[in-house]
Amino acid sequence: MLQKRTLVFLEQLAKNNNKAWFDAHRDEYLAVKEDFEVLVGNILTGMAKTDAAYKEINAKDCIMRIFRDVRFSKDKTPYKTNLGAGLSRGGRKFMGAGYYLHIEPGGKCFTGGGMWMPEPPMLKATRQEIDYNLKEFTGIVENKQFKKLFGKVEGEQLKKLPQGYEADNPAIEYLKMKSFTVGHNFTDAAVTTKGFEQKVTEVFAAMRPFIDFLNRAAQ
């Protein structure tokens, strides 16, 4: 679980998103950073019990920087007001499907997973994987427990048909997607309650068949 002071810091940062305030509260930020690293490390340890690939991943390889890239953004606030971690077999920089943890106070905490805006070759391969193995894919994403936890697969869709596919293809609504993601929300109280790491690990375990399917296209 996270310390409550971590969420308090993020709330204060959202109200004081400037370098002067951040510099004055740097010690608090370092404590928050360490708190999040411990949480992510514990989640990775839990994941490694069922997937050996995660034994070699450490928390620092997964955690996103809090500093925003403002070069091409109209929003020039310098810091993110959330903590994020990409937990995949290659850390946060892995180009295939993976898991995501998002901590943001105000009812915005969630776990997510899937493949977000892959490069054209990978997107083409993923569509082909779904097209060739639609029964297996729908068996995963339309499973009762899967839908209870995650709802439906989300992703921006093409307005036109993807090249090489017809409108009557039974998989067409998935094939039109440019991303394939699912998510599960957590309350602020849950994040700061003992056992949160175990709950996240369980959610990721339920998500694993979806992640593994998508990563077949990335191999």
C-alpha cells in the first residue's frame, strides 16, 4: 500500500504546479518517490511468482518520470500530478503489450493493460492475430469475469475500414482499433489500505491472457 502522505503530496502538487514550490518540497517528493518504488517492487515480486520474466525487472525500470515534456504542449505546467509505472517484460520502454499502474488522487487511481498506439507493423500484426484467432480472442475479452473486472476493450477506432479487411468480417470492430486497452479503477482508500499490492497482482493476473495474446503479435 501507499502512505497517505503520498496522495496528499500529489494533491498539493496539483494546486502548486511550479518549480519554486516543487524545489521547496523536494524532500517530500523524494519520500513519495521511494514510497512508490516500494509499492511497484512489491507488485513485481507478486507477478514474478507466476511469470518468471518479472524476476529480472526492478521498479526503477518501470516508473515514469514526474517531469512533463512540455515542448509540444500548450500546457506548460512542469510536473505530472500522478505517479505511473509501466510493468512489462522490458520495463516501461517495452514496445509490446504490458501492464500499467496509475496513482492520482480524487478517484483517478487505476490499473490498465494492453497495447497503446503501436507502430504500424505491430498494429498490422496484432490485427492479423485477432483475425486469425478471433474465437480465442473473444473467449478472453468476453469472459464473464474479465468483463466484470474490465468492461470492454477500449481503443480509438479508424473511421474507415483497415486495409485488407471487409465490413462483414466478424472481427471488424476490433480490427478497426488503433489501440487495445482495458482498465480497472481503485478508490483512494484502497490504494492506502494494506493488501493493495495483492489486489493489483490479482487484477494483473486476470489481465494476463489478454496481454499474452497481444504479445504473440509482437514476437
